[in-house]
Amino acid sequence: MTTFFMTLYILMWPVMALVVLIILSIGVYKDFREAKAEGRMVV
């Protein structure tokens, strides 16, 4: 059972990193879309 929990602990970090990456990507996409609609640059 200890090996099972250690495996879950190790595999949890890539999943959490993926969730953060998705959240950041959605935010950047929304900002890009809003800037394009207003006719201005993102940067």
C-alpha cells in the first residue's frame, strides 16, 4: 500500500502543473482575443 500512495504522490505533481498551465493558457487566450477585438497589441 505504501508504494501505491508514493506513486500517487509522484504522479500528482505533473497533473497539478498541467492544470496551472491550462489556467494560464486560457487567461492569455482571453487577453489576446480581447486585445484583437479592441484593435491593440497584447504586449
